[in-house]
Amino acid sequence: MTEAIRDLGAGFWTIRGDLRIGGVLNVGTQAALVRLSSGGFAMLDSYPLRGAVRQPVMALTDQGREVRAVLNLHPFHTLHCAAIARDFPGAALFGSHRHRLRHPDLDWRSEPVESPEVAQMFAPDLEFLLPRGIDYVSRNSKVHAGSLLAWHPASRTLHVDDTINLMPVPGLLRRLFPEPRVFLHPTLPQALLPRAGAVRDFRDWLHGLAAKTRDLRWLCAAHSGLREFAPGQFSDELLAAFRRVEDKLARAEARSD
């Protein structure tokens, strides 16, 4: 993955970033800029403004002065919170309780990013979607299936960190499978809440998401990229991804009873 910013239209820009594991393997990461109907911009997730993305972001936002808020959506994506706070010192900083624990020196807003209060603040432009049936902040630091999704109806874009992914297709198979495959995060079974009905709750939430995003055009997925869909295509692929793991989830729920 290479650092880049792409205009998806209707006031949504996706930022594709680099994230190297052990300084070598580049698994990629993302952020986004959203133009607010009330004026200014909100940034989804934190990413240090450097290289190819810094100049266009600063040009869009009057050198950062027009960024009203930074919303950190994934509780385990905390590496760049301090960097973005330096880049946008006037922006309100939102995050989960884990963001605040990891960076207690930053000036966090008291309302958790996943709260109804924050959802109401940005309701004219964004809808935040918190999965049901799974942990948002797992006690196991290796379980990253939980995240807060952001739906931007104007551009028909879903910005999601980890919960929903795109599986890159190896070069030799691209003639048969030209598009990356939609799949659910592999730690989803470990993220299930330890109670009966957790799988049902997640399934019902996912079906609701599929209905809401029936006309989705763009999926922005952390670590795995960007894909454009025809109307109805994403919803069908999302539900197919759930069917592939439903039995595994049911077994995980049974073990937790």
C-alpha cells in the first residue's frame, strides 16, 4: 500500500496509509476526511500527515484550521493519536476509553466516540454503527473484530476498521476473481459476548447493515484497501461472508455457555 488521498465525491476523501509491522511488512491503514454540512471537516481515525497526503489535506482544510473534530473509531488503533492531535490542535478529539488510557496526556472530549451524544453531533452527515453481539473493546488485545463503523450516505461510503475486510486476490487468480473478497475479521468468534443469543444479535445487526447499505458504492477497509460496488452487490457479499462463518460462530457461542 502507498500513501494516497482519494476523493470519493459528495464531501468524502479516503486516506490510504502505510503501517509496517516490525518495520517491514506493510499491512496498511486508513483515515478519512468528511466535509460537514455545518462547515469545516471531521477526520475519521488518526493518521500522521506526511508524504503524499500532507499537502492535499492541508490545502483542503486551510492548513488544518477547518478540521473541527477527529473521531478515533477503533479502540486498538491508537498509534497515531498524538501525531494527529499535533497536526490539528484546534480539533475536538474523540475516542474510546482505551484511546484515553493509552494517551492520557491528550485533551480528549468526555463523550466516548461510540456514545449516542457523539452520534447526534454528527448525525447530519454521518451515521455511526456499533456491532451488536460482540465486544467493542475486547479484554484480549489481539481481538480486533469490534469497531465503530461510519456510514456516509451522501457518497454511499462505508468506512470500517477491521470488522469487515477485503481479501486481496493473488495476481495469478485475478482473471478468475478480479475483485477483493468481502470477509469478516478472523477474530470474530473470540469477540462474541459470552452469552446465549450473541450470534443472533450479531446476525440481526449485520442484516440491518446490509439493508442500510444496499446502495453502497465504496467500502473503505483498514489494512485491506478500497473497493467500488454496484448497487446491491455489497449487501449480497456481506451476507455471504457471514454465512461462511456462521457455523464457527455458533460453535464458539456454545463453548461459552
